[in-house]
Amino acid sequence: MTFETTIAVLSSTLVGAGALFYGLYQRNKLRRCEAWPQVMGTIRKSEIVRDTGPDSSGFFVSVLYDYSVNGEPHQGDQVGFRNRSYVRKKSAEAVVARYPPNRSVPVFYDPEKPADAVLVREYPDSILLIVIGIGLLVLVVVILLAQK
């Protein structure tokens, strides 16, 4: 096997395994959170934030909401389990429109750690990561079999 092939196999294995395991982690968290209780909360603030990173041209949604668990007040800022970046401002505006200030919304919280809460129980890229991970690992197997 050439040096270039070895590097390709190693890097594909690492990236593939990482993507697969992270995708499976996300799916597992989704399954666990399906049992999270729900309380009603109130949106305090909702806005679009331009991502000003050096390689970015996207938009993020910033949401603040208040909720209480067993009489204890909490404040959340997560719409989902991961902050999403939107390339099109219109997509971010559609999310912000769902969460106008003073609106009552369901809040899902971790009963073991009530400060961990989301408005939407989703990991939008978990299936994609699993597919990419499996695809890269299959590619490694094909490369290794072709070397024999």
C-alpha cells in the first residue's frame, strides 16, 4: 500500500468513525429526551444574529425564554440541541417568527438537570452523520479489499 493510500485509509477511518459515533450519540440523546417532561414557558426575546466569523456568511437565531420547574425559575436559550446556522436570512426569519416575545411555548427539560432545556427536540444532522460515517467506513473496506 502506498503512503497516500495509507493516509487516505487512516483519515477516512477517523473521520468516518467520528461522524458515525457522533451521529449515534445524537440519536441516543434524542431517544432519552423523548421522556423529558414539558412545561409552558414564555419567550422573552427572539432575534436573528449575523454570524461574523471569518469564513461565515450565515445567520443564527437567538431566543431567550423563561420557564419554571417545581416553582424554581429558569431561563433557556436553546431552540434545539444544537445552534443551527442558516445561509438564507429568510430561513432564520421563519424560525424567529415562531417565537415572538411574550408567546407561551412548550419547553422540554431534563428532569435530572432542569436548566438543560430546549423548545424543539431535534438533532437535524444525526442521520446525515450516520450515513456519512458508514459510507466512509465502507469506502475504507473497499480500498483495503482492492489492495489484496
